[in-house]
Amino acid sequence: MTKLRLSYQTIEFGKTDIHLCTLRDKQEFYDPEQIAEKLGISSSFWSLFGVVWPSSLVLAHFMNDFDTDSKRILEVGCGIGLSSLLLNKQHADITATDYHPEVGAFLERNVLLNQDADITFEQVDWAAKKDQLGLFDLIIGSDLLYEDQHIELLAHFIEKHSKPSCEVIIVDPKRGRKNKLSARMVEFGFTSSEQKPLNTDDYLDQEFKGHILTFKRSA
């Protein structure tokens, strides 16, 4: 990370402060050993993990008041890991995942910045047949559906890691694929609902046009 220009910021959630080290902007790139390139991550997409996106802010604010007591929680495609860091600050049982090879190092650095306990992290490929994650009571994520192929991959990944009783919360910024994901989740036995996030003017500079998608399944 020494070759990258970084930025530091603090995001407030009521009386809770989350300190973040992020990339300075979306123009940053450093892949000298072509590790990301070999994973199919192009230079134009390389930096996307390392900045704070509106959808990640919406998810974190929604999770701030969410009942996570006794739940094993998985964040899918965590990126800079804002929600995972917030839930970790609240002593929730959170596991973070992402495909990008730099996410783990940034997450570890930000855990140290916040002086909190380590967050379990695993670099995962949604298409992989095996991983070490196990099953979860609650699965969360934001802005995950960049391409049509992600719909099927994400739905199967969530199904594979859902307990018989499970809740899934996905923030979608209106990329046009939420209905197809919802239909697939219903096929896996989940009920589907959506809502507009509240009071986003308090923390976003522009109107958020997306939705919070909730999928629930009972044993």
C-alpha cells in the first residue's frame, strides 16, 4: 500500500465514530505483480473496493440500529468494510468477504485504526465450489449487481451460506437487476420486500435513488 495515495476520514453514527483509511480517489492503481489482473480485475475497476460509496453508507446507517444480537453475520463484497467495522465496534459476530486481493490488508489496517478486535475475513469467489465460511443468520451487502451474470452467482452464494432461517439485506443503487435477484431468491424459499432508506439527506450529498432489499426465510 506504500505506492498508493491514501485518505483518512471519520464517519459518525450517532455517538459512534468509525475511522477509515481509504484510497485517495478512484484514480489510484497498484498491481505490480498482476495479482488482481489474474483474478480478472482490470485497472479501471481496481480502485472501486477502496472508496466509500453511497450504497455502503446506506447499508451502514441501516445496520447501525439493526438487532444483531446472537446472530452470525456475513458481509458479501465488503469493499472498504464500513458496515463490518461498525458491527465489529458493536461487538457483533461479523465475517467480511470480498474478491479483491487488497481488501484484507485495508480491513486489518482499519480495525487497528478503530482499536477493535480482529474481523474474520476471507477472500472468496462467488463461483467457487468450496470455501471456509459456513452458514449465517444474517447476510448483508451493498451495490453487488454490476453485471447480469452476478445475479445467479450472488443468489447461489447467498443460498449456500444461509441457515434454514436467515435474513438477507442488500442495498441496491438502482442498477436495474434487483427484480431478477428477488425472483431468484423467492425460488430459494425467501420472501422478498423492498424499501426506500430514510433520512439519507443527513449523510449523502445527492438523492439516493435505490432501495434496501430484504429477503427472509424461516426453517
